[in-house]
Amino acid sequence: MTIASTMLKRNRTGVARDPDMAKDMMKGSKHTIDGTDRQEFVDARLEGMRHNPPAATMPPPAHLDKVRSSLLLDKLGERLAFERAGVRLYETLMLKHDATGGFPGGPSRADLEEIREDELSHFAMLEGIVGRYGGDPTAVTPSANLVGVETKGICAAINDPRISLAEGLHAILVAELADNAAWEQLIELVEQLGQEELADEFREALETEQDHLARVRTWLAADIAGRVQAEADEVVPGA
Amino acid sequence: MGIDIHREAGTHLDDQEFTWREIVSAPISKLDNDAFTRVRIILMNGIESEQNRFLHALARMTANKDLKLAAARVRRIEQHQQTLVNWLNPADQSPLETTIGFEQVAIEVTASVAQVEPDPYLAQVYRFGLLEDFDHMFRYAALMDRIEGHDANDILQSYTDIMPGRPTSQEHRDPADDMREWYDRGKADVITKLNALTIMAGENQTHDYYMTIGPMFSDPIARQLYAEIASIEEQHVTQYESIIDPNETWLEKWINHELAEVYNYYSCLSFEDDPRIKKVWERFLDYELGHLHHVMDLMKRIERRDPAELVPKTLPDPIQYRSQREFVRKVLASEVAYTANGTRIGSLPDTAETLSYRRQLNSSGSPSDAVSAGWHWRPGTELTREALDIDGMHKMERESA
């Protein structure tokens, strides 16, 4: 039985923990550097934001004759990288389930495995499409690199063994929300490019992702409901 | 391109100036730059780091105030050089991706060095260390694939093989078996001294890097793998520092260090294809020539000794920044089972001390064995194999529908 992080009260952050020390800190805070302005900080950052080359560009196409849109290949590469990373994230959630068990109203191991297979299936589909459209599915496109940076925090949270299954689901919610929005964007893109066949395939993928999102939300709601109940059971009436 | 070291005085110390803006210039592109540009940046950070480490050691061991101050002056410049070089690494290059870069340095640079080392015993030492770092690459690549879903080859750019070397779990050995014989300072070729300093610097920086970033990983197997490989890097530093003649005087060592920096910037400059980074190597080659001449003068004044006996007129051929795949494969095929027994390397039995030490460390399991169990590299991660199966299934479904 794991102890919920909200049950124990050992956290040392915040000034309320020691009001006398907080008063001392406030006395110290009166000292500052006269004649300085926050604008200097803003200007220094602004300067750094200017005149930068792109972080990365597209690789040369694997098959030039097949390439219809470089933008499409970039965004396909983005989804491919995201779905592939998603496989690993759900594998880690499955491990958490194996290690600590589930919670009432939460996912079964089979639920998590099913989503993992869906992510793998999307990855497989995208690999095929990238190849068909003249790209190299093993290359990292600029947008793929961007989602890699974006999801670092999600990976770090889920891989942390101290993070519970429910907390891990909270992290995967961020991924699923982003994934849903990105599939929508990809569908709009292929529609604009007149690639109706792709749009149909991607709508199917979006439906699956919508289902993932709904399920994750349901599991998180069940976790909160369970913890509300547990907290209520802890409180001694009249105390 | 030849440099007459005795005539080229480089940039005078007083003219070696920096501003924060140019110390922190635009980083390279992780995806667009050639992998060897990253390799050079990582190595030169290590070379500069060694220079700082050495000059601090000198300062702590000398009572000569002139020498202490001279070390502080040069060290301040070296510190800023290191910053400028290290800050060329881009923020989207994750610690694990940079780790892959570190191991690529260890493999490609050590392989280049091993082939030009004239002392056969030391060449063997390099080949021995090479196969261990080669294995680290394999383990880290497996970690990257399985934890993050990324392909290490996107960093390596197909220059360096990803396959097992001497198993990391078998690299742990008693300190007595990490000791090597040192070269003789009076007889060794200049390139021997430069090789030793270059590889020692690279390995020391690798150790320090793993010790810094290891605890930043959340995954338990990642934390263990960094702990395990950092321990081997400590062994490698022990090995490589032991090949350097400890009878060299402080100033002799300082001159060798400056010469190694000159040689390394010259090597970088010889191979660099990014014009902006090439300018960095060019500028710092001139800075290092300035340092070298400064220290040569110190040697004349303090030791009353002619530095010409240490400093050659021209530099040896540069480090070869190109794929050393064939050499590495050849060494792998013939020497992977080699062990170290005291200072000897070859088909030898492990010592009882090493066997006992290794057994103890691995007694609760081996992180490097676990992370790569059943793994082999595939373009686009091991999931492509599984994805291919799924794709085949989809095709069958479509055909049967």
C-alpha cells in the first residue's frame, strides 16, 4: 500500500512554516540595487531573441520525385516521433501498474497495453506514409525535434519511480491533449494539400486519440474521487 | 598547413580579451551540423577543462608566487575559452544525446590516436580503453531507445557503429589492474605526450560530465547506468594519467599542456567544415600559441632551461576527424576478450582482486547488462521492427477485406 503524497505533512517550503524567519526575510528584502530598472532585463533577453538561425532544417528528401510538400514531411515526422515516444511512455505506465497495482476506477494493465499498441500502430502507419511521400522515417525533422524538447518534462515525470500511476496519468494527460490538437492540425494540413486519402487515415487516428484522452480523463476523475473520499474518512468529525 | 611553432608567437596574453556576448555565441545546430563538429566541441571542452584542472593543481602545489600568478593569469583565459567552446552545445541537445556525443569522441578520437602512437605498449593501452568506451555507446544507445524512444544514430550520423564491445559489466577491475607503465619523458616522441594528454583530458571530462548529469535522470535504470559507466570512466582516468611520466617538472608539464592545446586546436582547424566554428578554432589556436610562448619564457626564467628541447619546430599530423569504423572493427575482432593484469594487457587471466571486486559490484545485478538485454540497434529504434510487424498485419487486413 503506497502512501498518498497529500497524507504526509513534511514539506518545508513556504514562509508560513516559520513566521519569525519569514519576518527576518522580509526585513532583508528591503535592500535592493538603486537606480536599476526591470526594463534592462527585458532588453537583454530581447537582444538574445533576435537574429537567430533556425534550430534545425529539413534533411534532403530520400526520394525527391515523391516529395509533394516539405511542410507535410516535417509535420509527419513530428507525429511519428511523438507516437514513438508515446509507446515508451505507456510502457512505463504499464511498469508502474505492474509494480504498484491499479486504483479503483483506474486503468487495467490491458487498458494501458491497448493504448500502447495504438501508439505503435500510429507510428507504423506514419513510417509507411513518410516513406511513400519521399521522406526518411528515421530522420529527425525540425518539428520532431521540437516535440522532443516539449515532452522532456513529461518523460522525466513518468520515468520517476516516485511518481505514482495516477500522477503518471496526469502527465500523460498533457501528452494526450497535445496529441489530439496535433492530429487535428495535421488533418487540416492534408486537407489543404488536397490529400483526402491521408485525411481519412488521420481522422481514424484522431478518433483513437480522442478515445485515449477520454479514458485518461475518466481515470483521473476516479483518482480524485477516491482521494476525496479517503480524505473525508481521515477527518475526525468535530475535531 | 604547417605551423612553425617557434616563430608563430600567436596572440599576446594582453590581447586575449572577451565579452559576455561573444563568450555566449549562437550554438551549433544539433541536427544540421556535422557530427564531427560536435565531437570537436566536446573534446575541446575536455582539453580546456584539463588545462584548468592542471593549473589549479600547480597553483596548490607551488610556493613560487610568480608561478602561481602566471598560472592564474593563463587559467582565467583558459576558463573563458572553455566556456565559449562548451556553450556552443545547443539547449535542445539533451544530456543523453550529449552523452552519445561524448562516447563518439572517446571512440573516434582514441581510434585515431591509437593508430599513430609510436610506442606499441601505449597503442595497446589506447586500443584497450577504446573497446570499453565502444561498449558504453551500445548501452547508452539502448537506454535512449528504450526510455526516450529516440535513435542514437541521429547524433552519430552513421559514422560510428552501435554494437557491443568489451561488456561494461566486465570492465570493473581492481585499481592495481588500472595502473600502466609511464612513458619516459626523455625518450618519448612528442606525439606520445600529446596523445596521452588528449585522451586523459577527454576521459576526465567524460567522468565529470556523467557525475554531473547522472542524478538529473528520473528513470532508475538510467541513474544506475550513469553510476556504473562513471565508475569505468574513473578507471580510465586512472589508466591514462598513469601513462604520463610523473618526473616531468611542473613547467615541463605546463609546456606539454599548452602544446597539446595548440595541437588540438590545429587538428580541429584542419577538419572543420563550419566556417563560424572554424573561426573559433583559428582564434584559439592563436591564443594557445600565445600561452605556449609565455610558458616557454617562464621556463627560461624560472628553470633556466631551454624549452626548445620540449617544443618541436612543427606539429605532428592532426587528429583524424573521420570515421574510424574499419580500425575499430578490426580491434574489436581481435582484442575484445583482452584483460588487464597489473600493468599488462592481453589474453591474460583476471587477477583474484579484480574478480572479487567485480563480483561484489555486480552482485545485485548489472545496469549495463539489464538496459541492453535483447536489444540491438535498428535505424529509427527497435520499435521499427515491431512497427513493421504491425504494418504487415495492416496490409494483410486490407488485402483480406
